[in-house]
Amino acid sequence: MGNALALLGAFMAAGYVISGRKLRKSINLLPYTLLVYSIASVVLLLLCFLFKYPLLGFSAQSYIWLILLAIVPQILGHTTLNWALGFVPAAFVSIALLGEPVGSSLLAWVFLKEPPSLVEITGGMIILLGIILSSRLMSKTKDDLSGGK
């Protein structure tokens, strides 16, 4: 079930990035993010009601973490990616998204005192190397196609 959900998530993320690239060509960032984040909020609320997940009754610390999650990765991180979709190829944005678990691991280490394992560090380095190599290849390919301009 986990693998199926991961695959579904990958398809949904790809669809999100591809459609975002097309929409961001004609819609400014603020209306686009308001629309996307509003739809996501409504869907999540409906799922909470459908599966009877509680929305209240958590500790104050839990709500602080939820607010921080809304501000840092969502508003700052995902809005930056949505901004980028208006200017760079969707393939590059998708590759950059692979760095998200690396950043999450670093934040977990700093804030939650959960150091990454050797396997996670190795995987993170491979991911970052892949992002660097892919961006260089895309940049070179773009330069080759434009005649080096």
C-alpha cells in the first residue's frame, strides 16, 4: 500500500508541476498560489471530516509546529517553487523538488535533534549531486540550443 501511495504521490506531483508551468505563464504568482493553496486546504478539510480526524484538542506546542509548517515549507518553500514555474522548465523544478527530503532531514536534525543516519547522509549527497549535475546539463543544453547566447 505504501508503494502504491508513493507512486500515486509521484504522479500527482508531476501533474502539479506540469500544470503549474502552463498556468504560471498566464497567471501571476499571488492569484495562482491563493487558488492552489485554497483548493488544497478545502480538500484536506474534507478528508479530515471524511476520515473523522480531529482538528482541535492538540497541545499548544503542536499548533505552533503546525503554524511553522504552514509558514516555512508551504508559504516560503512551495511559493518559491511556484514562482520558479513561471520562469524555468518544469523538469528543472521537478529535479529541484528532490532536494526537499535533504532539507527536511537537516531541519529535523537542528530542531528535533534527530541526526541523519549514514545511509540518509549518503542518499542526501547523491540527491544533491544529481541536482547539481542535472542543472549543469540543462544549462549546457539550453546554451547549445540558443547558440551560446
